[in-house]
Amino acid sequence: MSALDVFDYYGFRARLQPAFLALVPLAIAAFAWAQPGAKWATALWSLLGSAGFTFFLANVARNRGKKLEPALWKSWGGAPTTALLRHEGPGNPVLRERWHQQLAKITGLPLPSLDQERDQPLQADDMYEAATRIIIGKMRDTKAFPFVYRDNVNYGFCRNLFALRGLGIFCATLGLCVSLGAGLWSLKRGNSDYLPWGCSAACCGLLLWWCFTITAQWVKIPAMNYAQHLLEGMEKLVAPKVARKAKQTPS
């Protein structure tokens, strides 16, 4: 049974794949010593899968990502949707006003004015967060809101990958050392085996990728895309109500 048979699309892409990427250097290091296609590698993978190791990896990625999320939002100045909804936040003020109106209609919550937001910023953020949670619950239909779902998966993948950054750096460093050891051992035996050196280069590349690409700002881009599409998706939530009212209006 493959991982795709066990996990749904979100679980596979956003939870399991980040964990696998963190452990890839260890597999590369194993190939440097055992050569690809070794039967013991297949047997070990089957054993780990049957023992629930894939579920464990997915849960580790998800839990670490959720635990890290508040710190990420704090470093960005607030949750992405909250930042977009603030009166003095980034983005188009005309769209923001429309989003406020739509949120009030959909949730029934009175959103804070500019003066209220300035006087009580924490309470205003709490109101934005509550309204966001309500619309998230109304947009769980992946077919009706494909862009929201796609960006949610992408954000979950990047967030969980960043949460595993320390593990990824450790595994890449360990994989590099083990692969180099295999290369040196090959030279000592007088063999001209290039595989260990190729594995060393791959682990080195992964180490640089973890160190310089997987950053908080790298995660912010998909997070803001998700927030943008989430707020834009309210058009579909409001449109049916408008259409029903139009049908009831006498000609």
C-alpha cells in the first residue's frame, strides 16, 4: 500500500512530504554505502510503513508546524488574514472595505472601525481572527473553492517544512559526513566509485537549501497567497444570497 492510499492529498503533500524531505539525506547516505537497489532498503521501508512510521512522520510535521505557527505570525506582525483586514494594513483599501462588508454579512459580526482598531488593537485582531475562522469553516468544499484549497496545501507544506528545518539541517549534515566517509573508504580500497561523491554533493546541496531557502520569509509568500484567496472566496459565499434576492424581486 502506497502513501497516497493512506493519506488524502493534503495529508500527503503538506504533512508527509516535508518529513520525507527532511530525511532524504539519510537515504542518500545509505545509498553511498549500500548502492541503490539493495534489498534490505526495501525490506526496511516496508517494515517502517507497516509499523505506522509514515503516520508518525506526518504527525510530527503537522504538530511542529502548528506549534511554530503563532511565532511565525508574530514575526510577520500578525496572522496573514488579520494583516489584510486591518484598516491600515497592506493591500488595496477598496478591496479591504469590501471584505469588511462581506465578512459582516456572512458572519454577523460587527467589525471594528478605524478608530476602534487604533484604540483597541488586540480586541480588533481577535474580531478579525474570529471572522476568519467562520469563513474558513464555510469554505471546506474543495471543488467550490479550488484556489483556497490549493493555497492552503501549499502553505501547510511550506510551514511544516520550515518547522522541520532543524531536523533537515541535522540530517543533511549527517548525510554529508556519512557520504564523504563512503567516498574516502572507496579511495582507500582503490576503487573508482563516483556514487559516494555524487551522494556527498546531493547532501551538500540539500544542506545549503535548508539553510538559505527554507526561511520564515519564504513561508510568508504562500501564507499571504492563501489569505488573499480566502478573502476573495467570500464572493462565492455572498453571491448566492444576492441571486436569491434578485429572483424574489418583482418585475
